[in-house]
Amino acid sequence: MKIYLDTSTPETILRIDDNEYRFVFDNDLAEKLLKFMHDKLRENGGDFKDITEITFMSGPGSFTGLRIGASIVNALAHELNIPLFDHHGKKHKIILPDYGRGANITKPRK
């Protein structure tokens, strides 16, 4: 099973082979994404062990969404020993998110 994951916007997109699923997790992405992926894999007759490759929309986009998505796809690709690609088709050992701009770090209040 080939997986595509996009967490760069508030609407998460998961593709499993030819099936596409969209869901808005609000502030629950970190808590609910793996279960969502597992449920959709099972709907398609598979499980995590059946994933053969992962493509990840690495950015630009939401800082938090990209960090969570990258963490999940990096861990899955490593543990399952499967290829990991960015949305341009370039193969990676690990994916680093592309935030599209530098960090906006504010001065401490105290």
C-alpha cells in the first residue's frame, strides 16, 4: 500500500493507494493522526505493516502540522524499512519540514 500524507494545512489529507481521506483535526492532530491512519488502513484491508512506501507533503505550511506529520512518516519509514519521498518525488532517509520562512521568535515577556 502506498501512502501520501499532507499535514501542511488545517485539513489533513491521507491517500491510501487510490483512496483519499480528508479530516480537520483542529488541535488534536498529534493525538489522533496515527489512529486515523490505522483506521483508514484497516478500511482498505491493511495495516501499518502493509505500507510499501510513503510520500509526504513536506511544505511549506503549518509549523506544527508539518512537525507532527514529518515525525510520524519518519518513524514509520524507519521502523518499516520502506522508502520515504517528499511531494516532489525525491527520496529521503528522513524528511525535514520546509516551513517556507524563518521562525518567528518573539522576545520573552519577562
